[in-house]
Amino acid sequence: MPTYTALTTLTGEGPARALGEALERIEPEPYGIGVFEVEDGSGLWEVGAYFTDPPDGIALEILATAFGAKSFLVSELPEVDWVAKVQRELHPVDAGRFFVYGSHDADKLPEGRVGLQIEATMAFGTGHHGTTLGCLLAFDRLFSEGFRPAKVADIGAGTAVLAMAAAKMLPEALVIASDIDPVAVEVARANLAINGLEGRVECLEAAGFDHRRLAAAAPYDLVFANILKGPLVELAPDMAAHVIRGGRIILSGLLVVQAKAIIETYLARGFRLLDRNDLGEWSALILERE
């Protein structure tokens, strides 16, 4: 079955999300819509829709004009076995003591390493992206320095690869993984089962810390937040409120050019920078609540 995409960009989160909602009402109806910030510091947002039938070009042009967006670029995607393609192209990832791999590479797990199995069909943070790799390396460093948190939260957990790393290294710790996307929550639970960690990590659907269970378990000794710059800025007050004094946070999902702004935001909330690791265009930060 062919798939058609319609993509555009515009300035501002509010107009972008409003355009995304308007796209849900056009005919033929799209089967999926995405609204994402373009992570280049431009302030642009990308809005995309996916169709099984050719979209109505006139309707798209009317929407683009109404919301001040560029004209939609419509494309027909080739039929590809994406799972097979990803399995061919994704290789195991070394991240300190951690080894992230798919089932097709299970025989490559080195002796003595902490294996984290993530399937190619579960694309919410496979460990191959510089942001996830940076978080794993940051946690590896903290653990090597003797840091042993008793309460851990993974905010915006995706596949829960970071929560699983914590659960494997901290068998007595309380570990909670949350994500705003219900699909991601199910993906996280499936990954926990694959890795023999059922019952070790609580998986919740929540925006940031907005869940009674997350509030009840606070304060946390360690929080992962591998999300975008905008949500990281918005999360700063809640992060200060939910992290114990002397607790650590590991932040990523941000470009190198955005790191300074994030650091300044968290310094203003009572954190101090312990470490910064730039991997290509991405940055990972370790901060401590003073």
C-alpha cells in the first residue's frame, strides 16, 4: 500500500499545533500527524501528515495559507520493509559498560557487559542516537564515581533504555519511567519484558512529572530527561521541586548550540553543572541540585 506524506514548516509552537489539529479534519483523512520543533535554533516547527490516498492539494494549500505556513511538500514514499532495513543498518552500540543491541545481534554481546536489548520496531530511542548514547555514558560515569541513587525517574522515557540501564545497575532502587505518548509506554513495557525486567520499572503515561505516582515517590536522587530543548526549559521548575538536594539530573535531546541556554536555565533553578559531553551535534549534561 503506498504512503503519501505532506510536510510544511512554520514559526511558533502554538500555530504548529493548531495546524496539526486542523489537518485531522481534512479529507482524505490522514492516518498520522506529527508536530515537531526543528532543532536548529530557528524557532521553526515541522508539521507532517501521512496518507494512504493522495491528499487534496487544494485543501492543504488553504490550510498552509490560513496558518502562515509554507506550502506543503507532498511526496509518495516507496514501499520498504523498514524493520529489515533498520536491522541491517543499526549496529550494536558501546556506551561505557552498556551494550545496546537488537535481537539480530544477540550473539555479539561481549562477556561482562550490561546488555540492553532494543528492537528495531521500537523506534523511540534505540541507543544509536547521540542523545541516548550521551545519557548512557553520563550514567556510566556517575556509577563509576560511586553514585548510587535510591530513586530514579526517566522522564520522556521512550523505549525506557535509560530506565533499564538504571534498573540493571541499581537492583534495590525504585525506578519509574514515564512518557507523554501512550504508545511509547507500551513499547517501554515490552522492552522491560524482553530484558527480564518486568516488575523492576514502573511505566506511566505522564507529561513531565504530572502524575500522582511521580509526585508521591519524590524527591528523586537521579532524573533522566532525554527530550527537546523546549520541554527541558519548561521542566526546570518541576525538576528543582522533585530532585533531592545533592541529587543529579542527566539532560539531553539538545543540540550543542542549545546547551548554554539549558545550563543557564538550570543554574537559575539551583543546579550546578558537573559535566558536559558533546557527541557530534548533540550535547548531554550532568547537573547537581545544590
